[in-house]
Amino acid sequence: QAGGEPAYLKGLNPPQREAVLATDGPLLVLAGAGTGKTRVLTTRLGHLMADGLAAPWNILAVTFTNKAAREMQDRVARVIGAPTEGMWIGTFHSICVRILRRHAELVGLQSNFSILDTDDQIRLLKQLTSVENIDDKRWPARQLAALIDRWKNKALTPDRVPNGEAQAFANGLGAKLYRAYQDRLKTLNACDFGDLMMHVITIFQAYPDILNRYHAQFRYIMVDEYQDTNVAQYLWLRLLARGHNNICCVGDDDQSIYGWRGAEVGNILRFSEDFPGAKIVRLEQNYRSTGHILAAASSLIASNEGRLGKTLWTDAGEGDAVRVRGVWDAPEEARSIGDEIEALQVKGEPLKEIAVLVRAGFQTREFEERFITLGLPYRVIGGPRFYERAEIRDAMAYLRVIAQESDDLAFERIVNLPKRGLGETSLQKVHALARERGIPLTRAGRLICGMEDGLRAAARTSLTRLLDDFDRWREILGTTSHTELAEIVLEESGYTEMWQKDKSPEAPGRLENLKELVSAMGDFENLGGFLEHISLVMENSNNDSADKITVMTLHAAKGLEFDNVFLPGWEEGIFPSQRTLDESGVKGLEEERRLAYVGLTRARQRAWVYYAANRQVFGQWQTSLPSRFVEELPDQHTEVEAAQGLYRSRYERTGGWNSDWTFAEQPEQKGTGYGPGWQRAREWRQSQTASDKPVVRKIAGARAGGATFSAAKKAE
Ligand code: ATP
Ligand code: MG
């Protein structure tokens, strides 16, 4: 390095450089999206090693996802031009697992402990609640699971749970059950996700000599996305940072989007109190987005109160305005985005520079089908593709058994889902008989129920009831539409109810997915046609070239960037979500707005915001209002392409937001601009539908009836 600066510093602006070089003491880089926070962190990591300040294992770097960890590893390797073995880069969870394996015995585990998933966790809790004679209907185990998770996010061990909170479950049994659960986990040599962090904290607090060892080792600590840390993670960082006090956190209060999972934006706001003498660096130049996109995003987030506030600028030029499009309905939204993407492709844009970012998981379905129709490769990140999701497969399994009673795989999947007291032993008997006679499980089930010594009484009753249900559903199919049937089946089987009772954070999303499934079925003439369509969709899903469109939720998109970003579904009730509007008040709304900000600021070159005037929810058409966030995008940075005569709404904002009316009913009176164009759009739509059906649908319709499930089975 003699005779000048190392190359990795050259491209940085002065505050970025300052942050990279300020290696001693606490440092907070507090800056808006795209200002190079992650880049600073990476360069800093490289600098520490290149400058000989630290060996790879002296550095602890926490990222938000495993993917981000891998990326950081690659980038650091590039900065210093050498491999980075021995570095501690990973998510909070992955780092805690690594630490916990070394000291497991201190919390009563062995180092080969297993990590339970949510299903196991709930099964275990259910055993415990039934020992206490707790009515599972009134106090579902899932609710307890969510509660325990919340406590663990706050690093509350059973004896530290405040009395008031323990009252929240089964008349004060919460803490007792929590303790029993922890004991059971120990016996099983297992822990759940929340334990990983909490056990490590416990060890650090109880064994100072161990903590000291880590102090000696981790001379430098770095944390990305600090605004989304929860209380436990924060405590953990404080404990570790006490050693050398070299902690560098980067984050953006405007991008705090995990409050609903216990993240505390307060952590970042309090940084200088928690780490006295902290240096704070602010970055203001945005290197990611062009002018219009940045300005639109900044102006959107300005509607939030209680933010630190930042100025951002770019010298990347104005670029294109944010394109705001009103479309007739969700299928048209998918068609329009598909068309745009094809146009980008023609212009030579790689697909991996294109992202569709949705608010809720159920929204991906419409796009996935459109992309399959158009033959555009895509990947869904942060979750399985729509038809591969557990709840969708479960619901499909019911429908498959109705369509074809010999579909054993499907029957097995749901025979005891929701739980109806059909245990392993009973099912094995059914299986044995089916094998012996060479008949499907449903038929064997019938036979065995008729036998004197077949099953225990309770099992026999509930299996008979299930088989009767299937017979009845099959009969109904003759007289009702297949979409109605689906609703009936989900309802009568108790499947929907199972998720309604579920208090885990994923449950509402699963319910939305089920509704979306019913809506999707409406596009097909009958059940056979739909099931065949699914098998085609599933078949299409194995194509592994790197250049693909990315489809994911806004939450999963944090920290990423793409040249082209599509933001569909900006409608009241979708985004902001109905749940937020109903339950979380202003605080929730502000979190939704931050999510919108995260979405827009993912775009480098071009951003599209879409809203549909009509959306099918649970098979019912509903009119929807454009999101208030659409309204908050300033005119001078947007280009409203009111496709087919739909214009952006123009509200009198003085009286506050009025969501009591739907504009389809009173378009003229409200002065929304949905005048004659509205009618034209309707006519245009009607003229289009006949010829514009997706290709897959035609194929499915043609062969409806002889539906095969081969692909769906394969995927299982
Ligand atoms: P987010 O808040 O979304 O996580 P961020 O602040 O972490 O954003 P980065 O992802 O680090 O921002 O950087 C955004 C983009 O700007 C990246 O493509 C990065 O390579 C680029 N960039 C950052 N700093 C510079 C710089 N000094 N010169 C050129 N490009 C830069
Ligand atoms: Mg970042």
C-alpha cells in the first residue's frame, strides 16, 4: 500500500471512506436506501483484513439472509483478492447455531441437538396442553407457540416472563407451560428457532469466561439492516460488543419492516445512548436509482411521522418517471406486466434484472401463470411457488380425491388433516387391506369400517364420516359449480378452520392463498380442467437457467436491487393490507409505507406501479380503490399511463381518507376521473376476453375430464 491508497478505497465518496476507515469504537451508518451502506460494510470488512487489523476469524458480520451472507463473502473476496475462509459471516440464526453447538451442554443439550420446525413445535405443545386438560379449541397450541416465540424474541426465559403476559394464555398457565415445554425440549435434545439466540444469551450471561473467549476472538462486529433487529438480537450484540467496543451497524429507519415480528426500530434510534462515544456517519448520495425514482420514493416516505429524515440525491440523471398504471383487473395486470417484460426482453434486458415485488404471497399466482403461458422463466424467492405451497397442496388433495377416488397419494395427505383421530395404527390397517386386495385406500377404508374387528370405534366413526363426506361432495359436484364445491369442501372438512385458529404469523397468508386458489379455479370450466391445468403448471416448473425473472414479496426484497421493478397490487386492502388497516392503526400504516419505500427503492432504472380496479377474492369480484400510496406519489415524478381509460383517483384529502365507497358504484359523483373512460374500458375488456384467454387454459379445457395427476404426483 505504500505510495498511495489501496484500490478498494478509490471508488468511495468521502463519508463512505470515513466509515470504512473508522475502525475503532462504535459506528453507526445511518442512511437511506441505495447509498452504499452494504457496500461500506463489505469494504470495511476487506479493509480490516487487508490492513492487517484482523484475521478472518476476528470478524463477526451479521447479514439478514443467508443469501446476503454468501454475497458478502464473494464481495469481500473480490475486495482483498483472496479467499475468506474462517470468517464469521451469517444470519443471527446461523451464527448462534455455530456457537451453541460448542457449548450445548451448558443449557442441558448435546452438541448434536436438532432444531424443530413449527409443526413439531406445535405437536409438542399440544401434548403439554392436553396434560393440563386445556381445551384446544379455546386455547389452541398454536397460540401458545406464537406467545412463546414472542417471549423468546425478547430473550425472556420462563422465569422472566412478566406475570401480566403469562396471564395471556389459559388463565395464567402460560409461563408454566413454557417451562414444561423447555424441559421437554431438553429431554428431546432439541431446540426451536427462538432458542438459538436465547440459549446463547443465557450462556453468555451465566459464564463470563466463555463470553470473554468470544470477546477475545471477535475484535470487530458488523451488522447490516440494523433497523430490523429485535430485543434478543440487540442484547446479544451488546454482550459481544462489550469486549472491544468495535461495533459497526448500518441501517435505515425508513426501511424497518419487521415490526410485526418483534423488530424494534428503537434499537437504531438509540444507538448513541447504547454505545457511548458512537460516531455516526450519514450517507446522502444514492448510487442505485435514477432521479425520478428516488424523488418519488423520498416523497412517499415523507408522509411518515417520527422519522429521522434524510436528504438523498443522485447524479445518475433523471431517468424515466415512475410509471403508474390503472388496469381493469388482476388478470389484466398480469398480462400488462407480461407484455412489458417481453418488450424489455426484446430490448435486450436480461431477465435477472427484472423483479415483480408483491405485498402478499397469494399475489404471485397470477404472475406465475402468465409467465408460464408466455414461456418466460421465473423464480419465486423466499417461498415456494404458489401451487407448491403446503396449504394449496392440501386443498388440491381434497379436490383430487373428489375427482378420482383412487388417488391414494392425495388421500393419504389429507386423511388426518385437520386431525380427526386417525392415527398411524389405523392407517396402517387400511394400507394393509388395500395392498392385500389391490384396491384404492378409499375403498379399503370403506371395507374396513364395515368389519367387526377392523378399527377402534372412534377411528371407525371418523373415517366413515370422512368417506361419507367425499361421497356427498362428489354428488354435489353434479349440481354446483366447482368453485362453490371447493369452498364447501374447505369449510366442511374443517381445513379452513384449522388455519383460522392458527395464531402463527404465517396463518393469515395461508388463508389468503386458499382464497386465491378458489379464485383461480373460476377461470376453468370444471374441476377436471382445473386439475389438468395444475399438472401442466407443475410440469413447467423445472427449468434451471440463471436468467430468470424474480418474483418475491417486498419483505424478501430488502437490500436487493434490479434494473426493472414491477410493483403490482397497489390497492387499499392489498397494500396497505386489510389486516393493517383493521388492526394496527397509524403505526401499522407507517410500516406499510416503509414497505412501499423499500419496494420503489429496489429499482435502478425503471419502476412500474400497478393497481387494478377489480380483483377476485374468494371467487367474488370486488372493486378496489387505488392505494393511498399511489396518491402520495408526486405528479412530477410519475407518468400515469391510464390504461384503457382508468385514471388515477383524485381525492379531496382534507377530510381524511374515505374508504367507505367503491368507485365502481359512484364514479362520476366522486370526481375521480373515472368518467366515460370507465365505460370504454369496460367495453374494451368485454371485447377482449373472448380471444385473450391464456394458452394453457385452452389446452386444459380441451382435455378436461380425462385429467391426469402425473405431474402433481411427481412433485410430491
Ligand atoms: P439498501 O438500503 O437498499 O440496503 P444500501 O445502502 O445498502 O441499500 P448498497 O446496496 O450498498 O446500498 O449500494 C447500492 C448500489 O450502489 C450498489 O449497486 C453499489 O454497488 C452502488 N454503490 C455504492 N457506493 C458506490 C460508490 N461510491 N460508487 C459507485 N457505486 C456505488
Ligand atoms: Mg443494504
